[in-house]
Amino acid sequence: MGLSRYFYDTYALVEFLKGNPNFTRYFEPGLGVTCRFNLVELYFTQLRDHGEEAAERAFAEALPLSVETADDLIKKAMKFKFDANRRGKNVSYADAIGYCAALDNGLLFLTGDKEFRGLPHVEFVK
């Protein structure tokens, strides 16, 4: 994943698009990546909250940040999700995949999702 430092959770992508100044510094060119699963969530949230045009625009803007997700990573992520859910945490499929991708690639998982507060390798921002 090159020189990237962060893996962008959907939470971070949405907050950046909303213009949250706490996220601006994390979105310098080359600083982070995401994956298609987060783009699915991004498209849905934008469609739900702002309509199809906004969803299309957000997807197109985030698409260059997307990296491939290996099959073994997906399996690892589903085990993480299963364990997290057993501990009472509500972790989405995309969040689990993103967090495990961040861990596997030595990146910080950039999010403001309360389910990840206090976990290792998380950059928690509100």
C-alpha cells in the first residue's frame, strides 16, 4: 500500500466529505487508502442522506483510494467481526475488513466509530 499511513473507514470518508475540520489533515494525497467495501457503505450513506448525485460524486472521488482485498483477509475479518459481535460490539462487515486490512498493512485505522475506540492501531477522531 505504498507510503500510505492510514486506512480510511467509511466514518472518516463521510466526515471528510461533510467538511469536518478534524479530518482534513488526514486526507493529503497519498496519505491513506480504503477498499471497495467501504465504498459500498459510502455510496449507501450518501444516497440515503443526500441523493443519487451526491452518492455518485462521493464514490467517484473515493474510488482512486481503493485497494484490493485478498480472500484470506476477508476470512480473517469475518472472524474479527464474529468475535467483536460476541463481545457486544456492533461491527459492520466493511469495518471489520477495513480494520484487518489496516492491521495487515501496518496502517492506522482512521475512524470515529465508537466500536473501535481503544483498539490498537486505531486513530480515533471525532
